[in-house]
Amino acid sequence: MARIVQKFGGTSVAGIARLEKVSLKIKREIDAGHQVAVVVSAMAGVTNRLVRYTQALAGNIQTAEYDVIVAAGEQISCGLLALALSQIGVPARSLLAWQIPILTDLTHGSARIVHIDSNCLEECWSQGVTPIIAGFQGLTPQGRLTTLGRGGSDTTAVALAAAVKADRCDIFTDVTGVYTADPRIVPKAQKLKEISYDEMFELAAQGAKVLQTRSVETAIEHQVHVRVLSSFYDEPGTDLIPQAKLKDSFHVSGITHRGDEARLTLKNISNNVPIVADIFESLARQNIHLDMIVHNVSLEDHSDLTFTIMKGEVPRVIAALQEMKQISYEDLIIDPNVAKITVVGVGLQRGIGLATLMFKTLAEMNVPLQVISCSAIKVSVLVDESMAEEAVRALHKVYGLDKEF
């Protein structure tokens, strides 16, 4: 007997027919003698609609009331799935975050899980009842509802798997696994049988929408065996495994790109270390995440500071900079028409020339590089948005990812 946590995303539970299909997948594991806990997202489109309601009244401010509203979709999904299971003879109980409880910090809109009490789930299993848990939700020590950020049901599932010491965590979604690139952009993208935790983290952080970044962080911390599978097709998915267990650790595993960032440049600011630190500190206080950063220092007493942020954060950054009276700069240049392309693979840290191949390929395509950022297993470049998709396809080919594995 195995202990399994299954998570079903919004498209997987989008309607009664799909809920019924999901219930049969769950029953199959239970009939095989396994203990199963299920985490569900809101039905596809529901959370977006709830977010629009809050924005119509309060803009983009994320408060405790925001969380109460946007967490409602998961409550509906878990109740409906529990009903669907009961109709096919599987005793099930819906559980919200406060009933378990799933305790988080105080950050509304993007809270972090700090503790999960597994006693409630253990009690369900001891009574032969399958727990159906609302994902995305948490509870502060003061008893207020929180949400875990978009895609947070992934994190709920992985954290629960860690808390109950599950044998594995199956993430069911609308794709059949993790691919070497977005198949909608790269028709020859290949599904990976396995990928290291670190590579999956980088792909998620750089725009791949298969898993939420925090869920991968949690899997790394607790060494949770995660599988990414399709809700709609019965076929093998992708396993997340430690890097040391990869059969071929000398490779590039994937290429991703995102077009939801904007590039901002402060022209001719003072070459004063505290000034730059003040800028970053001010933006951090506003919970504004900076991505790629370049500080070009001139021989004179001025320099240019370039960084990328999410496009939706541009008005907040402008407001924050205007409040900083001690900062003087000649101009603020904002370019929303950029895209970040990232090559990810553990082979980059050992394969001489693998990173260079990216720059050479883009140079041959006459794609200007605006910003470059590197780590041990990834290289990112910022390019003009209009050139991004063609560049991704070219890189996918030169790294040999077009070939079937």
C-alpha cells in the first residue's frame, strides 16, 4: 500500500463531466489498496473572475478580504468532487484549510505555509474516508484566511505530501508532462521522462507554467517524489528527481520564455552605493520583485541602472521612485515590449561551449541582447518581444532538443 497525494488543476475539474472523470482516477488508486488525499484547484476561470470582482472595488490591493473572496473557488471544487466520489461508492470528505489546519504566515495574496497538522487526514484514513482538500488556501495564527499565490494548489499538494510522508505526489494538469519547450511555440518539443528538482525550479521561475515555483522549493526541501501527469490521457508523465539520479546529467533540459516583464532604466543616477541600495530597499518594501539587474557605471559621477519587473508592477514602481526624493536621475525609460529567453540544464555548469552556443545562435539571427543573466544551470537573455518565439525555436534545434528521446 502506498500513500499518495493527488492534485487536480482548474481545467481538470472544469465541469461536472470532468469531475466525474477525476473521481474515477481517484477510485482506481483506492481500489488498488492505496491511501489517497486529493487537492483541488478552483474550476478553470473561476479565480480570475473573483479577482476581477475585488479589483473593481479595491484595485490590486491584496488584503484579508481579498483572500476570503478569491479562495471561494476551491471550496466549491472540493465539495463537488467529494459528492462525485460518494456517487460511485467512495466515502469522501471535503476539507478547507482552516479545518486541517494549514497554517501560513501573514502575507495575504502570497502566503507561505509554515505548518500542516496531519492529524485530520490521518483520522480520515483510519475511518476509510478519502480527504478532498481545497488547495490555494491557508490560515494565519490569528484565524484569518490566506491564499498562496496563483498556482498555489501545487504548493498545497506538495506540502501535504511532505506532512503525511507520502510515497509520491501526483500533479494532474492539462499537459502530459514537462516539455523541453512550450509545444504551442515549438511543435517539436519533447516530453521529458525525468527532470532534476533544480532544473524544474529554474524552468518554473523563468515562465514554464507547469508547476508553481514554491511547490518545487517545497519538493526540494522535503525530497518529495513529484510526478506531472495529464488528467485527460493515461500515459506516463515526468518525474522530478534529485540531480544525482539523472541518467544523463550532461545536457540541456529545456528552453522557456516569458513576455510578461518590462525593462526599466534609470538614466544618469549618482554613482553612490547608498542610492542604489535605497532604490532596491524601497521597492522591496513594496513587495516588488526585481528580476534581471544591470548597473552600468560610467567614468563620470553617474551611471545607468536597468532592471526588469512584471508589467503589472510598472505603476507601483513609478510611484515608489517618485516618493524617493533623495534620488536624482535624468530619465526613466520603460520598455514593455521585451521577452526573456532562458536555457536550463545541469550540463551548463560542465559543458564547455553550451552557454556560448546560445549567444552564437542569437548573433547569427541578428537578435540584439539587451540584458544577460547567468547561474550554474541557466542562462537568460532579454530580447525584443517580436523576435522571441523564432529565437526559442532556433535554440531548441541547435541544442538537439528537436530529436525524439
